[in-house]
Amino acid sequence: MTTDPFLPMDDHSAAAFTAKGIDVTPNKDQGVIKVVKHQGVDGDRPMIGDKVTVHYTGKLLSGKKFDCSREREEPFCFNVGKGQVLKAWDIGVLSMQKGEVSTLLCKPEYAYGSAGNPDRIPPDSSVVFEMELLNFEGEILTDDGGIIRRIKVKGDGYSNPNDGASVDVHLEGRCGGRLFDCRDVSFVVGQGEDKGIPLGVDRAIDKMQRGECCLLYLKPKYGFGSEGNLEYKVGPDKEIVYEVTLKDFKRAKESWEMDLNEKLEMAAGVKSKGNQYFRAGRYQQAVIQYQRIISWLELECGSGMEQYKSIQHYVMTAHLNLALCFLRIKEFSQVVDNCNKVIEQDESNEKALYRRGGARLLRNEYSLAMADFQKVLEVNPSNRAARAQISNCQRMMKEHQEREKKIYGGMFKKFAERDSKTGRSKRRSSMNGEVGNRRRRRSQECAS
């Protein structure tokens, strides 16, 4: 009797495999039985949401192969525990270590179910997978990889906190393995700074579900930045890890749930909060507040002229403030985008033109920057800052041209020297060839 899963498996061999293996299903119904063929690296295992990379081979109990990533010479990646693959894969891979090779015997309800898979897997079929866990890494929540999440305990339901929601959480913060923060705290999403909560924790909360417990790995930008945190004795530019448990939350009203008067009333408070963060140098937190105003009001049409003026004021001010925040954190394309939104409505807006010019100058777009500053002077001839920036543009353009002249002048000199050497080499080759021809002719004449 054999327990090799890649040979035909009858009831007796399946029973022997089950007896030899481990039931890895949460409810222990023997839906997924695992036998380890090759032990992995002792240590961590994947957590829910991790991006995992695997090689696999799938076969029916008859021994017929129906899929194999190795034959395609391309491993397969997915976010484990998120329902993106067969239930058996989510369960099996969560039990594995990096480098582990295991065989999974899977009942139909954990594989292809009563439907099977046309032309490959009959209905109600148990299947066998050989899985190798090549690698796994946390779920990246930001484009720059500054926040990485690993879920220890999956939450309930499908609802998440939104900006402005009230949340109750348990926090444990660590730096280099040292616990520096351990508390239960309530705060408003987008305003965690008020309670000494790092930006990365605040920004990750809207991805969590009630009851979820996760680890957040934060780069300095999303932790305590270049300032560090004196109270917690965390130095500047340190990476930190927070374990966060979302105990409960109450969602804030969405835009469609508020009438216009509510939005305008809320916008006044949110603008004030954004200005407070800006004055404190918390530009990322200020951005969150100003963006809320735009999400509420940008597409709103006021029923009266007075409401329209209020809407336009809040929206344009929010865009201008966003431009200033992004200028401070050196996200220059965002500066230009927000200024453009204002200039579309008011082509002579002095602040928008000046801030766009500043961003363009810092992107080395000297001609465009100068045009913006010149437009500022047309609007307000007494703007000394714009006049000074025009001088900066002219100076920087001249320096740029001189650098290019040196670079390209050096390149042309090198090309000329190379061409000169190539020409001499060709002439020598031609002369040598002619001498050889003469010798051959004299030799031929003597021989005749």
C-alpha cells in the first residue's frame, strides 16, 4: 500500500495518507490533510493578507496531473487568506514555513466543489497538491512601501472605518524589539496625531475590520520621522512596529448621507483642523483634512448664489492649502495638479500661480516657472517674492546652460579625438595595405 500522492490513490492509501498527515483545517473536519515532505526554515509563517509565492503541482486521486506551475517555469503569487484562491490553498499555505514542501489532500468542498472544473476535474473530486512555499511578505499599503501590514487575527464583517470615524483600539508599539507604547485609546480617523498616534497607524485603520489584530511595519516617514519621539525614547529616522487591535468603531457620515448645509458646517471645522496641523508642521495630517473638504464639495452644486460662493471658497482654499502642503513635503506634481484646479476657475489667482511656479522651479522647469512668476507680476506688480523668483529662474537657467555646455563640450572633444584616432588608424591601415600590394606585385613579376 502506497501513500505517494503522485501515484493513483484508492480509499486505503487515502486513509493511510490521512493517518500519516496533519489536519490543518480550523474546524478539524479533515478537509485538508498535510504531509510535510521537506521541512522549511524554522521561524515565522505567513499571516492573513501576506503576499506569498509558491510552486505547485495538482493531481486527481487517479494520478492524472491537471496543473503545474513548474512546467510553466513561473511561480504563482497571491494574497493568502483573502479568498483569492482555493480554500485548501489558503488553509494549507498559512500552516507552512518558508522553503517547506508539503502535500495537501483536499476534499471537494475545500477544492473545486460540486462543479469541478470543465475538462480537467470531475465534480465532487478530492484532489492532491504538492506545494512549495518559496517566499512571503507583508501586504504593502502605500505606493512607497512605507506601511506594511500583516494580519494576526482576521476581523469580522466587510465594513471598515472611514475618515472621520470614531475608533477604539489597543496599541503596542515597538522599536528594535523594545515596547515603548502600550495602551487602549479612542481617536478620530485622520486626527490620530492629537493622541500621539503615528501617521502610519492612522492611515492603516481604514483598511481594518472590527476585531482585527495586525502588525504594522512603519518606515520613518509614517512613524516619528526625522524628529523621533522624545517621550517614547525613539530616535530620529527609526523604523517602528505597531500591533493594532481594532476593538470597535463608529463610521462617520459619508458625503451622500449629508445635505449641503451639513457639508459646509463640517468643512469649517475640518479646515480649522487642517490649518492647526499645518502650523504644527504636520503636513501629511493637514493633507488628510483638506482632501476631505474637496471630496465633500468639489462636485456639489449650490442651490443659491450664496451657497455657491461658500462652496467655491472652501474648495479653492483647500486646493491652495494642499498645494502648499505638497510643496513642503516635496511632492511637486501634486502641487501643480492642485494649482491647476484653482487656475481653471480663476486664471489670475496670485497664490496658485506663485505656488505652481515654485514647484516648477524645483522640478527644473525654468521657462514654465518664469512664465508663472511673470503672470504673478501682471496680477500684482508689487509682489517682490515673484520678482526675486524670476531672478532665480534666470540665474538657474544660466547655470544649467553652462553645465550643459561643459558636458556636451567635453563629449564633442572626446568624439573628435576618437574620430581623429580612427582616421589615423584607417590611414595607417590603408598605407600598410598599399605597401603589401606593391610587394606582392614585385614578387609576382619576379616569379613570372
